[in-house]
Amino acid sequence: MSSIQIQDVTKSFGDFKAVSNLCLDIAEGEFVALLGPSGCGKTTTMNMIAGLEDPSEGSILFNGQDLSSTRIQDRNIGFVFQNYAIFTHLTVFKNLAYGLAVRHLPKQDIERRVKAMADRMGLSHRLDQKASSLSVNEMQKLAIGRSAIVEPRIFLLDEPLSNLDAAFRAYMRAELKVLQREFGQTMIYVTHDQIEAMSLADKIAIIDRGKLMQYGAPLEVYNNPTNRFVANFVGSPRMNLVDGEVKNTGGSMKLVIETGLEIPLSGRVGADIASHRSTQRMSLGIRPQDIYLGDLHHTDDIPLSGLVEEVERIGPKRLAYITAKGTRFLAVDERDYMTPGSEVEFFLAAEKCMAFDGATGERMGGRVQ
Amino acid sequence: MTDLISDMVPLDSTASESPEGGYWYRMSRDGQKLGRWFVAPTVLLLLFIVVFPLLMQLYLSLTWWTPLDGTRWYKAYESFNFADNYWRLVTDRDLWAALLRTGAVIAVAVPLQFGLGLGLAYLFIDDFPGRKIFYSIILTPMMIVPAVVGLIFFLLFQGTGPVNGTLGLPANFSWLTSVDRAMLSVIIADTWQWTPLMFLILLAGMLGVPSDQLLAARLLGGSNWQNFCRIILPRMKPVIIIALVLRTVECFKIFDLTFIMTKGGPGVATETISLFLYKKTFADLDWAYVAAVGLTILFALSLLAAGGLAYMAKKKG
Amino acid sequence: MNAIEINGASKRYPNFTLGPIDLAIGEGEFFGIFGPPSSGKTSLLKLILGLVELDRGRVALGGTDSARLAVSQRGISMVFQNLALFPNMSGRENIIYPLTERKASKSEIDARLDAVAEVLHISHILHKNPAQMSGGERQRIALGRALAVKGRAILLDEPVSALDARLREEMRIELKRLQRMDKQTFVYVSNDEEEVMAVSDRVAIMDHGQIIQVGPPDEIYNRPNSISVAKLVGSPPMNLFPGHLSDDGERFESPSFTMSLDFPRTAHAGAAATLGVRPEDIHQTSDTGAACPGIAVSSTEPLGSHTIVNATIGGRLVKIRTSGRVIGASELGTHVSFDQRRLHLFNADGERI
């Protein structure tokens, strides 16, 4: 079981910088998610940890050791591919046994360990069947079991759940969490699905275009995003982000949006902006859950009115797309009376508003809540 | 005209190397009918070139006919002899000796070419600078007319030739006229010419092995050799069968090299079956007998090829 | 007149039987089809497309029996799961392909292309080849191609499944807007339940080749007609407790707990039954009465906007969905109550009572 230190790693492919100056500290036994959109460099980062690629600059240490001179087969790193890469011409047993067989372990040991792992993964009844005859979900479990059985120092998973159907994904999320606790392994998990990251990881590293945006515990990243990208990316449904110019008229601050909508900025948000160095353009962020209809809750809350354009149902809740003077807001509410075409009054909870600098995307002000 | 495509079947999420779904389709009956018209000319041609001479051979093989008889071949029924020719080939010492010699060539040449081809192919899996150039160079021997290859090696293996010169051997160290080394020279020439084919086929087979499975094997701790034996070779089984059957059948028929390099000599030291039949046909004019032998060999080789195919079909299913 | 009508259609396959299917999809409807893998969703699409010969029953398009209509004459376009874009053509050429096939005039083509590209936000990539596009861009081109011609219906087979989670959410609502704008009939197939339920006007739930419930998403969510539907819809899935009703029908009794019912089921008194309650309908309470069983919390999953609590009631695993403010077990009480108006009861055959 290893800790990992990624020290100022950059990876370039010609002129293109896939990863820029990445610094990440992963403790032993931690479950860390590398989260970001397609092409952000998270898979490249994982490949560098696995040793499949070498950093152009910087180094990656395992428990303080540099493994760049060790051959891949000697690194003992567990890797679960996105498409599983199980040995389809071998039986399930032989698949699970591969890592042990190449280490020339005695036959009884192999048998014992394979049977135990098969039990653990729910594949005991498939041991003698060819791996190609398994369902996709079983292949997933086989891929994990095959890597886990050799007790690697770290475990890398490349979007392992993306090929599964939605119901099984939820089930596997829970399974993975339990497995990780059981094996106590350091796990690094690449995904573009922030729900997965939020529910599984101890810490999330959010990456955009090769750069680390924020690294912290799920709730920390959710409640205190340090920049606009993180605020937008984490949280489902996505955070409302309204861009506009800050105008100060007669002591009261307003956010003026191109479409003509004006949002009064007061209370904490106003203070955040004022304390930040003078900035003209900014983005106001508010999560759909923090917009509500009906009666005013706090005097600071910002009132707006608009037209409900579309209503989606998300499990027990409704997601309303409300347009106020050309600016679109998403609001989540449980009540049924939001119907497309109706005019509504809605409020932005002032306590939960966040301000982001228009130029750098940095969050203005201190921690929320 | 109705649609030519009739049935789309999606691959569902069970049991597939690529978990994502897809559609494949069969030709409708209309499409198949049209297809038959397109294929017809080629089939007719094949029938004429292959089937007709075969039947003619069969006919002749049951008679005593030779061109010296003075009658037309279709009148051969006059000297009908049932299966006398076939009996003869079973007891013909010279024939069996030739067969044995051919067998010896195959036993040495095919594994040799296979091993070399496999080794070369392995080196070519990953890209390296100059890969394309080396690839073309390796394939060149295959492109040369076999008779020319024979000529090349004939010259090379002369007593006063470059081989002896490079190895520092005296001019009376003979290759082509030595009973022991004549066969060896032929095998060397054949290997030089046909290893590239093995290389080509086996490389294609190797490249068909999914690279991420190989990667997974490496990450699990498998060394290059272990991964080669456990992952690459097993997955190449169908390709290996094809390559071996192909080469074996071709090697069996070896003619150009023996004819040009040694003419079957010294004596009959390198008289392979093809050469034997050649002499019987053009020197002895024993056409009916040759027909019988030819058909028997055809039958035997077909069994071999069919066996290979059956084995492959079983593997696929 | 319905855009698509299926009456008693069935077809036998080697491994399973599709149907009998009865379905009516109205014009301009956004119709969703959801089911677990291999439940027959794609086979149903094939039925509508005319790619399979029915053993029994008929498919009518716009009121006319489609048995004699060839695939190309049905006026149905399709977005495939693997997109099937023409790799040698640019995005623009892909989209206008159906229009050029129908010999539309240049001005018509341009107008339609502009409209479609505008809604799908692809105007800037029309000149690229599919190989040069990202997954999301390719998806939108495929959509554009299907939308180019206003046909009878558009079938979408998992059109957004290959996209990033974030992009999927955004594309969903774009699809909905597109459909509204054109008043096209959409038939949307997916095995992501949330996706289908979010955008459809009506949904058909499929399982083992049959349609087991059809209706607006709300109805299916709030009143699933069987245990199968109840298990399939909702994430996390509904909590189910097997047990039976008391002799007077006023209580539900199970090995884990006993609960009094505000709406007694006297008609099924004494019968075996399964009680279902969704994770969001379980609430904390300080009451310890007959309708409030005790719980023991094993773990919590704080997801920011809400928290999933894994607990046990009388030894049986239960998932509870509560506000995002709850983070650890300490913030939860020791008892819970079930929202009595939102209880689901199913009889021994799995049907709703």
C-alpha cells in the first residue's frame, strides 16, 4: 500500500500540453477521484502513474520512491481498463489466476486465492466458463478481481463504470466503496461523472485542460468551490452561473446582465465582491436547490420573476427552466405547481450565492457556511 | 426494387468484446439473387479451369493410355484397367522414396520458416524507426519468381561461388552435387524465399491480439515471454493453422528450386515428388499413371487442409 | 390519429419472445421507452422501423397499416447508439444527406441546415469530418441528420449514452426543446431511467419483452402498478418489505417491523403483501409510535444536494434520501416515519393494491 506524490508534473505531446504543473498528494489508503470533462488530461495523468507514459517534466513518487526506472511488470500496480481488457480466450479462473501464475506461485495457493476472490466478487459459478461468455457487468467484476488478487500497491481505475447500465452502476458504486475499505488500497479513480466522484471518493481532484482546479473532500469541493469551473462542474443539476457587469449606483450594487436583467447584490455576496480587488465583470453562482418559489425565507434573499419554459422531472423533484428577462435559471423544487408557460416569482437564497471573478474565474470572498 | 437489407440484429450487452451495441444485417432474398448473378461468371471460369481437367484426369487414371498409343485421349476407355495404376503407386519404390524425401523437406523447412517468421513478426509488433523500410525489405524475397530464386541459389552454392568464398571453404566443397548437402541447399533457398510469407501471416495474427489485453497482462506482472506464450500464441491459433497448412501444402509441391538447382540430383538425392512426376510425365510419358498419382496426392492434401479448417471452425465456435 | 400504433404485435426470437405489444404513440409526443438491458427495447424499435416480420399483430403508421411499406418509405428517421455517421462526409454533408436524397431545393436545404445547426449549437463544426469531432459533437451531428427531414417520427436509441455526464444532462433538455419546436414525434429509448423520465411526455416500461406499464412519468413514479416497475424506476430504488396485512387490514406486519396504516386495505386483510416506500418518503421523527420504527444507521453518502443514508430497520437494509445538510449519523434521529400517503402495497403476485 503506497502513498503517491505527484510533483510538478507536466506532459506534452509536441506543442500540446496534456497536463501542466500538476501537484497532488495522495495518502496511503485514500480513495481519490480524478474528475474532469473528456480530454482534460485525467487519463494521461493516470497513465503516468501507471508508468505507461513518462512525464515530460516533474516526477511521481510512491512512498517517496521514484519508480520511473522500474519496468511496468515489476511495479505491481493494479489497473482496471475502461473496456475491462479481460483475457477473453481464457476461463474466468485463468483470468483471476493470471497475476499469480506469472509469479510462479504453488498451484494450491493459486486455487485457494482464486476461489476466495471469486466468492468475494460473486463469480464462483462462472469459474470454469470462458471469460468471453460473461455479461458486461460480470466482466467488470472480473476485471476488478483480477487486479485485486495480486494485492497491488495502488489501484487505478479508468472510468470503470461508464459502460454499465444505470442500475448496475449504482450497485457497483456501493460495491467498490466496500471493496476499497476491505482491501484498504490506495485507489485512484478517473471519471467524468461527478456523482460517482462525490459518492465514492475521500478526495476529489478536479482537472480542466491539464490543470488542477481544486483538490479536496467532496463536500468541501461542493460547498466551497475555489473557481467557476469547479462550481459549474460539481453538483447535479449544474449550478446557475450568470455573467454580467457590476454596477454601483448610489451605494447599491447590482449585477447587470447583457439581456437586460438586473440582479441586486447585497448582504454577504455584496461584501465578498467589495472586498475583492475592484472588478467589473463577474459571474454570480447559485445552485438550483438554493432557488425557491413561494414565500420569502430571509430578508436578504434576492427576488426575481420570470417565465417557466420547461419542467423536467428528476426523481422526486422537479427541475424548472425559468427565464427572467432573457436569462435562464434552473430551479429545483418539489412542488407541482411549476408548469411550462406560467409566470412565477422566485428567490435566490442570499446565503448560498457565490461570486466569481469575470476574468480569472476565481471565487471572491471567504468560505460559505 | 424492395430493400436489399432485411434483418438488423443488435449485439446486446452480453458476451461481446466491445460492450457497446451495434447493428449487423443480412442480405434479403432479393439481394442474394442479385449476388448470384454477379458471382456466376467467376464460378463458370473456375468450373472450366479446375473441374474439367480433374474429371479428365480421373478418367485417364483408370486406363493404360499413353500418348504413344496413337489414339485420342477420349478413346482411352479402350485400355481401361480399373485401378491398376493405383495399385502400382502403392508398390512403387521410387514414388515412395520421392514422397519420403519431400516429407523430409517439409519436416525441416516448415518449422524452420515458422520459427523464423514468428520471431521476426514479434519484432515488428511495435513501431520503431525504419519499420516501414525493413518491412519492405523483408518481403522482397517472396516477390521474386521462384525459378529466378532457384537460379540465384544455384549460382551462390557453386563450388567456386560466394557461399564457399565467404565461409572460407575450398572450391571442392560441393553443395549441390553432394548427396548430404544438396537437400540442405534447397531447404535454405526455400526458407529464404518463403519465410517472409510466414512473417506476413503471423504478423497479421499478432496485430489482431487486442493491445490492451497485452497491456493488462504486463501490468499484472507478466514478463514479455510469459505474455507471449499465454496471450499472444493462444489467440493466434487460427492464424497459425492457416500459415502451417498453407506452407505445408506449398512445400509439398516444391519444384522450381529442385529443378533448377539440382535437377533432382545428385542421382535422386533431391528428387521430390513433383520432380518425380515431372520425369514420369515428360521422360517416360506415363500419363495415366501420373494422373493416378496426382489425384491421390490431391486427395491427401485436401484432407489435410480440410482438417485444418475443421479445427479452426471448432475453435471459433 | 396516432403517429404510431402497435396492435397485438409479437415476434419470437431464439432466446426470448417480444410481445404481445399494444401501444399508441400520439403525434407530437415525446415518448420514452425504458427497461433493463435485453428487455426488448431495441427489438421494439425494429418493429416500428419495419426491420422484422411480425409473427402476429400489426403496426400502423399515421393510421395506415405498415405491412406493405418498405423501411425507406415509412418516413421514420433514426439516431443510432453508435451514430453511424458517414465518415467520408463533413458534418454539413451528413446532415443534409436526407434532404439531398429527397431532392430538396438549395434554399430549403440551407434554411433547414441553419435551423438545425442553431438549435444543436453545431454551426461552428459543420465543416469538420466526424473523425475530427469529439463524441458530443458527433452525437449532435447524428441528431441533426435525423432532424433534417420532418418525417413521421424520429427514433432515438440511446442517443446520449456515449457522452460525458455533464453533456448528457445538457443534451437532454436540448432534445426536449427541439422536439417541442418542431412538434415532432420522438421515440426515445434508453436504459438510464432518470434520463427517460426527465424528458418524456409518456413512458413505456419494458421488461422481458413486454410493456409492463405506460403512462406519464409522474404516474409511473407515484403509482407503479407492480413490483417490477417499482424496482426499475427511482434512484435509489424503492425500499421493499415483504410481509402481510393484519386480519383487519389496518396494519402491515413484517419480520422487521409492524406499522399501522392510515389508509387501511380492508379488502386484502390477512393476505401476504409487500410494502414499498421510496427513500425520499422516509422522514426522521422523534415519535416512537406504532407507525415509527427504529433505525440503526450504517453509513451516509453526502452528495452535496442530498444525502443517502444506509440504515437498517429491524435488521433489514433501507436507503433513505434526506437533505444535503445531513452529513453524519449523529445528525439523524433514532426513529423514522413513512409518508403514509406515499406508501405502496403489492399483493403476492406483485400487483399494486
